[in-house]
Amino acid sequence: MKKLGALGPLLWTALTANLLALSIQYVSLKPYGISLLYWVNAHKDLYALSAGILFCILLGFGALVNNYYFAIIVFTALIGALDFGQYHKLRILGEPIYPWDLNQLKNMKEMLQIVRNMVSPGLLIAAALLVVIALAATFRIPRKRLKLPLRAAFLTIAVLVVFACTHLQNSAFAKPLEKLGAADYHWNQQQNYLENGFMLAFLDNLGAKMQNQPADYSEAAMAQIVQKYGQTTNASATASGTQEQPNIVYVMDESLFDPTRLTGITFSEDPMANFHEYQNTYATGYSLSPTFGGGTSNVEFEALTGLNMSFMNEGAVPYQQILAKKNSFPSLVSMLKSRGYETTAVHPFDKTFYNRNRVYPVLGFDQFISQDDIKYKDKLSPNGYISDMSAVKQVVDVLNSGDQPHFVHLVTMQNHLPIAEGMNGPNTIQVSGLSGSGQTEMESYAQSVKETDKAVQYLVDSIQQLKRPTIVVVFGDHLPALQDQTYADHLSAATPEQKQQFLHETPLLIAANYPLQDKNLGTIAPSFFGPLVFELTGQQLPPYYQLLDNVRKQLPGIGPNLYVDANNVASLSLNDEQKQLLHDYELVQYDLLYGRGYAASLLK
């Protein structure tokens, strides 16, 4: 070691950077069955770039702490944790780790609760032993301290490299990287990570916008849209409307899916008996979720703002990337608040998840009841989450308080991952058509859904006792991340359109304590819940909702790479008229999120 002198730390840093680059790329490719050697051979320049990026970051970190061996140990541990998260997120949700996912590290305790079945005690013990051995070795190895000018130079190099890689949409930085094979794949994050490599894709996302500016965005273009929709005749009042301002309740139920839709699988009893019975009494259909297996806040974003994730770059998380940085943002919540509503959010989990404690006030909520504040804390097992029944009881209490109309938005937790036997009580439903772990998983999930079905019945029965007109919208945020084979058997003969539609449709129920005209809702995106509820309650639609309503009547289901028309026909493409309609929608969305607010008058 002494013979290497000052070169020792640099050589160890270079070796470590290469090994870490290989490790993170290996776990990024393994879920797809792609060979690491094949990828490196096909992307030699990009692999060298990934290793170079890690080398420069390590160089800067080592200069910062002035101990390269300590820096190597710490950085190896961090990349190891990133490897673990990348592999399991890809395997379960089919999407990579994004920079904004790191915001959830502040919820480490809750995150460990969610992934507890993925981490074995042996893995934890092995990791702890490695850390102890590595740290002991670090302080036994002689180290060469760098002089201040050299440390400053290494830090500067690291900062410049990271800055360049986070500004690839700037042509000055993009052109040199294009020669190495890098390309802009923000519209497809899977391809972004597979083609550019984890390190470049991850850093590039740090500087990327959620939505690109449309080429024709201008004050004149927005003025035309304002004129077009600002003068639209309001046709919201219907025979099912109410004279008194009604209570409005959203129940976004975690991972709620109707498992009886799966062919070849039978259940000893219907886990959604009440839900199915309500098809004869209330309005039912399907919500077209923009996500699968996760990404709850994006569904919530659509339902509360009327904006749509299909216009955004893949992997975008508006709550964390933009709303948490604003002081206010127009939403269904703020509209109702301006009309005299008390607005309450209920989420029986950590309030900082997805920055909800910061985002909810931005959207206009007066009150946020989290797991710290909720009155009812019952769980279906000691290892489970606060039950759906406890959550809806809290909602009923809110509805019974005060004299003003209420808007209550509930996001449940009961059915969240992991789906494990006994998580929500003993399995009482037997499943046929699956075997092994797939059967146990489905029986456990069916038990969870059965308990949710009871909670929905309690809520629907409870609103019948209220004097004020009340309407409840119940929908699943996304399908559960069940074993691939469970879905594959059902979708074996499906077309691409049918497959996409099925994997993004969750149950939708609109119940009220007064008659509703429309019983068959078809498939509808959460973005359009606001204008739909306004119509069903006879409330005046602002021009923005009139725009959304025009879109809904032609394309009620809009999701990433999928469109469902008014006849419930799914398609992967649009005709010219539909393209123009959606382009108006896209321009308004960009104007609200990133633009100059030219269309603000549409919101009034």
C-alpha cells in the first residue's frame, strides 16, 4: 500500500467505481432477463461514462471528507441500498428508482414496514457485519491527506460532472453525450434506464421537467382556448341535482381491484358482494388508473386537480416534483372551499408520505387527519395497517360535524403491500384455479377486499342517515402487484389495448342519499371525477371543468398510451379531432403547472 503512495486512493476509487457501476446496472437488467455482459458490450461508451460519473462523485466525496477509504465504504453502502431498492421496485412495480423516490427516506420507519417481507434477518446481519468489518479496516489502512487546492479541484470536477448530467435537455451538454450513444427517452423511462444506463438516466431525471412545453404554447394560443371554453353553455344541472349544497366524499382505496374479473379463478364466496349489489342501485363503472401496482399520489393528483398524467414524462410525480414547492394550486378542493365547503383530507398513515403534509394545504384542504390524529386506529392484525373500517368511521364523524357542507378526501392503507397471509385477518375465502404461493396470495388479497367491502357498506349505509344531501365516490387507486402469472393467465389472449385497459381499471362506485340518474359510468379517468360529480349534484361548472367535460364526453378514459371512448372501445391512437381536443387540454395543463397562467380565468 505504501508503494502506491498518492496513487493508492485513486486506484481504489477507480476500481470501486467500476464495480459499483456494474452492480447497479446488473440489478437494473436482471428483472428484464438481460445479460450484463451483453449490455456492457453493446454500450461500451455508456458503461465507461457510468463508471466515470461514479468515479468523479467518489473523487469529490473523498476530497470532502479527506479520507478516500472511508468515502469508499460509505459510498459502497449507499449504492448497495440503491441496488436493493432498484431491483425490488423493478420486480414489483415494473419501474426504476427515480431521484424523487429518495424523498421517502425521511419515512424510513414506514418504508421498512412496507418492505419487511423482502428483507431477511440473515441479510440484515450480513450487512451489519460488512459495515463493521469495513469501517474497522478503513481506520487501519494508512491514508494520504490531500492538500486544500487538490481537494477543491476534485470537488469542482464532481460538481461539474453532476451538473452536466442533470441538464441533458440543454444542447450544450447533450451533444457530446449523444456521440457516446446517450439519447433523450423521458417519454419512456424504462427505455431511458435500459439504453442510457442507470447512472445517466437517474441524474438526468434530476433536472428534467415533468411535462415538456408544447411547441405552440403562447399567450395567443391560450387566449383562443379561453374564448372557446369560457363561453361554453353550462349544462351541468341535471334532474339528479340537489337544491342544497351536498357533502362530497372521495374514497381512494389502496390497491382495490375486483379479483372476480380474473378468468379461471373461482372463490368460495364473493369478496365484493356489497359492491356488486350496488350495481343495481347506484352508479358504477371503472376508474382508469394512470399507474399499476403503485404510484398512489399520481392517481390522487388526477382526481383532485383534473390534470392528467398522460401529458407528463414517464416517471413524473407531481406531488413531490412541483406541488410541494408551490404556495397554492387550483383544484377541486380550492373550488369547493371558495363555495363555502369545509375541506378535510384523511389518510391513516404517515402524513409526510408523498409530501402530503405540504401538498394538501397547497391544494386547499383546511384539515389533514393522519395516523397521528385519527380517532379510530383498529387494525385487522397486529402487523396490518389501520383498517378501512376505522378510516370510514372517521369520515362519518367529519360529515356529522358542523353545519357547512363538507368535502372529505380519504386515502386508505389497509390493502397496501405486502399481501401476506394473516395481514388482514385469517383467510376465510378459498380460491381455486391457482396453486402454491399464488393461491395463498390471492386468498389473502380476497380477504382484504372482503373487509374493504364491509367498510364501503358501512359508509353507504351511514350517509343514508344524514339530512344533508351526500354523494360518495369510491375508487381503487391501482391494481395490486400480484404475481405475474395471476394476470398472465387471464390476459393470454388479450389484444394490447385490452391488456392495457384491464391492468388499469379499478372499481368505481358513486353512491348518494338521493336518486342518481346515471347507473352505468363506463370507464372514466380520475381527472374527470370533478365535473362528473358537479353534474350529478347540479353545481355550476367553471370553464375549466367545461373543457374537461367536453373531453370526457368523447374520451372518458385517458391514460398513458391508452384511450377509451364513449362506447368503451379502447385504442392506442387518436383521430385528428380527438388530438386537437386533447391538445387544448395539454396546453391548459402546461399553463397551470409551468406556464405564465394565461388561462387562469378558466378556473373562475
